Amino acid sequence: MAMTRDDFDYAIENTHVIVAPERQIATFGSTSFDFYLISELMDRVDQVRVRNGKIHAERPQILTPEHYCRLLLEGFGEKAERYIEQLREHARNIAVLRYGFQFRKTDLSEQTLRDSIDSVINRTRRKVESKSESLSAVIHGVDDAWEVCLLKFTIDLVERSSGNNLGDFRKRGLI
């Protein structure tokens, strides 16, 4: 069954990070995050699914105006080149970070538990906190659209990390 816009919006609105990773995405290396995505099965009372897996964030890359201007120019003529030249002049100090993510389903395991959602969330939270898993997240999401919930968590993680990553690149004189 195809996901509707309402299904998508519902998944986004109902993604709640219970425990966020203490660390952010590393500026000069790749980072792996473990996740526990917990969701209620909609068709069964007190049936909760726990998905556990990894998200791998590759090292952020700097895209300079030079780089993305070159991308914009492919297949365009002389007038477009003049416009891009002007863009280069005005955008000299702009840099964009590009994050690469891989979601490997091979790292995914799931189990269905007969319990209340609150009990499963609390047990999982305590487990992560007691093990001091600084690269783990506990997320409460929607079962049918769990991958959308995971993507929302990932995008939020990029937003939280980007300021520090840009600062690190500036300190090293890379931008």
C-alpha cells in the first residue's frame, strides 16, 4: 500500500526522540549511531515492535560555490556562464556541507513484545542510559512508516551537528 501525504505527515509529527545520542556527527570522520525505534502495532492491543539497527554518517564534505557553480553549468551556454560568474562573486563566502548517510538494513533486528508502549520505552531508555551508549538513540515512532521516523531523526541530527561541523572546518581554515 502506497504512503499518502497524510501518512507521511502523521509519521513526522509522531516521531519523538526519547534519548538523543550524546555525540554529534563527527566533522573529520564517519560516525555510526545505534537506534532503537519503538512503535505500537496498530491492529493489536499491547503489541509493541522494537527495531534496532545502525545509521552510518559519512564524513561531511564541503561544497564550495566553485563546486556547485560547476554543477549548475553543465549543458548551459555563454549567458548562463556570465550569470554563474556573478553568482561566484557574490557567493564567495558561502559553503554548504553535504552529509552522506547509509542505512543498512542488514544491521536491523526487530522483536515484537506483548507490553505497553510506555513500559517498553522506559525499559529501553534505562538500558541505553545504564550502558552509557553515547551513540545510541531511542525513538518513539509510527509502525507502518517507521523508516520516515528514522529519516526525520537523521535530518534533525544533521541540523544539530552542522553548526559545530562548520565551526571545525573554519578553525582549520578549510572554509
